[in-house]
Amino acid sequence: MSPQLTRAAAVTGSLADPATYLDGPPFAEFARRRREAPVSWVAEVPLRRHSARGTVVQRVGGYWAVTGHVAVVAASRRPEVFSSAERGAFLADPTSRADLERSRQLLVGMDPPAHTRLRRVVTAAFTAPVVRGMRAAIAEHARQIVRRATAGQPVDAVAEVAAELPLLVLADLLGIPREDRGLFLRWSNNLVGFDDPAFGGGDVEVFKQTFVEAFGYALTAAKARRRDPGDDLVSRLVTAEVDGRRLTESEYCHLWLLLVVAGNETTRHLISGGLDLLADRPDLADRLARQPDLVPTAVDEMLRWTTPIMQFRRTAVVDTELAGQRIRAGDKVVLYYISANRDESVFDRPETFLLDRSPNPHIAFGVGPHFCLGSHLARVEAAVLFEELAPHLRRLRRTGPAVRLESNFMNGLKQLPVTFAAG
Ligand code: HEM
């Protein structure tokens, strides 16, 4: 998207428009909607996307924005009414039948019971005890990253801190060479950062090509693991059975790619979001440095504050009601976790970041049958990183402006120039 198009699109101010989020999530608009009606209509917007072949217009049909905490939780817990499979889990409507079928291959785009069966294949790899067993290796990565980042030179904390840890952990988890982690970064930027001019810029070809490349890689890894299985996740996926049969090639590839994307982009934005806040708030950085035992509650507050995945979409499959609003079968319903996490009827002083907030019933990991599989892993990654960083936090300073990702889906930064140098 050219700067000119970005400005033109921003005029809409619609929750559906990626450009609306360029200066940060529209919290005032979310607050207004929560106050007036926790389920409210967002009108259709035509989004102009830049592609190598010129400008294209994609229609994002009108939808119900669910902005209240209670309503988001209620809808998430009723997959038989609010389906992830009917029209996919993403805000933009599927562009074709094939597109819809593709999104139904992803766990996030499935409904029970198919969803429950496939999810079972990977849950064991992400339980709290399994993740606790990974803690020492994660801490070692974090130590190296923090040592490099605090050596005195200015750093881009997105590339050199926030992106690095989840990529290294994923490489270990999947049993693939660490040197290949740059590929994971590029693929997830292209798929999730799709709207941003720096990545796909809305170019469908980039999107499709990324799938081809990533699936090719996944299949090569599968072949190697079938010959020589280890205790990594790929070995588990290629030997796993659902209903007495092995995963199909397509099931395997989609699961693999979901893990690669979900496991890196989100945690990256959580860490950079936390650092971005601490760079503005020396008082908090100082307290965390003095009281590193606050890291676990601080991480949950960073999850609430940043809410890296701002929303997921559902589709009503029967006429129903949500928070007093009538919804018809076929209506698109978008669950705004980012708004729910600032809901004043659930959180005391939601606009205040509290390092020791407890309880903290945020729903940054979603809720219900699709509750994030990687929640334990993400929490441990962020916690060990901030524990390692704690002694250096008093020296955290910006060296330039942060650059935001242009997205209506991810609340993320592309760059965060900082230094941890003394003085
Ligand atoms: C800060 C980090 C993370 C955040 C904020 C986050 C957020 C979410 C959310 C909101 C969902 C719900 C999707 C829905 O309702 O349709 C989800 C699902 C999922 N997440 Fe995460 N996630 C994070 C980290 C991770 C990690 C580290 C992994 C794996 C390595 C992961 C893997 C998944 C998978 C596989 C699903 C799909 C579950 C299903 O549909 O049953 N996530 N995540």
C-alpha cells in the first residue's frame, strides 16, 4: 500500500481497516462501543490493497463487533452457535470456496468434534510440565540474547530480542536447524503481516507463495523424521494418529505452519509490547529491576495490555442473541480480545498498567475450545526473558521511534530502537 493509499484508507477509521491501527489500537472507539452496546455493528469497508499487479479492492463485509468481556467469553464458549469453520476464523471473508477449505484445515478454522480430534494430537507437547522441562534451554537462549542486546550498542529490540527467543524455541521444539529460523520469520511476517506494505502488502501472490514454500519445507522435515524419528514435535506429528489413521499430508502441513506462525509472531509482539511500555515508564522498569519476583504478574499484565492477537472471527450458524443483540444465522461476529481486556466492568483501572495486577482475568489467549495451545510456552518465554533483562531495565532508553505493524489482527511492532547502554 502506498503512503497515499494508507492515508485514504485511514479516513474510514473503521475497526476493520488495518490503517486505523497505525497509531495504536483505537481504545477510545472500543470504550465507546463497550459503553453503548457490547455487541455493535461495523459497516462494510472496501479495503484497497497494493499488489505487484496494481491496486485491488477487497470487500470486508459488515459484522458484529463483540467488545465486552462477558460477551466475548460467552460467544467463545458456544462453538455450536458461533462457528470457526463456517466462514473461517479471519476477519476478511474467504475469497473463494478453495480459500475457505484452506482455512478449515487450520485448527483455528475448525469446530468440534473435528477440532477436538486434531487438537489432541498436539496438546501433549504443550502441557505445563512439558514446558517446565524446556525452561532451562529457553533460559539459556534468553541469556545469550540479553548478553548481546546489553553489550552497549543500540539495538532493534524487535529483531534482536523479541523475535529471536520464540524463533529459537520453535526451532528446538520442531527439531529443525536454528539457522533456518529466518525463514520462519519471513513466512509468518508474510502471512500475518499480510496487510503491511513491508511484508505482503495485501498481495495474494506473496501469500500463496509463502504457503508453497513453507509446506515444501515442512514435507522435507517430515520425510527426514520418518526415516530418523527423534523426540521433537515433527516426529510426533508424522507418527500421530487421528481416528486410527495417520495425519494426511495436508493436515500435517497446516498444523505445522500454524505452530510456526502462532508460536513466533504472538510471543514476539508480547515481548516487544512489554519493552515498548517499559521504555516509556522508567518507574515500572525500575520497580521490575528491584523486584524481579513480579515478573510473572507483569507478564500477564503485558498480555492484557498488548493483547498481541486483537481479534478472531466467528460466524453465527443459527439465529441467536448475544448480550441482548439479535444475531442472524450467517452473520459475521468478531471477538475483540483487545477490547475485552480493557473492560471496566471486569478490570479495576483498566487503563493503568499494574505490575502486580491480581487477579487478572485477561483473555489474550482466547477462551473456550480454541484456547491457545501455546499459553504455557509463551508465558515461560516472556518470563525468562524479562528475568534476564531485569538487571538492565534501568538503562533501557529509546534511540528512535517504534514502528507499528499495519494490521487489524495483530497488535505488533516492526521496529523498536533502544539501548541498554549506561549514561
Ligand atoms: C503471547 C503469545 C500468544 C498469544 C497472545 C496467543 C493467542 C492465541 C489466541 C487468542 C488463540 C485463540 C484462537 C481462537 O479463538 O480461534 C490462540 C490459539 C492458538 N495458539 Fe496461541 N498465542 C500465543 C502463543 C502461542 C504459542 C507460543 C503457540 C505454539 C507454539 C501457540 C499456538 C496456538 C495454536 C496452535 C492455537 C490454535 C488452538 C485451537 O484452535 O485449538 N500460541 N492463540
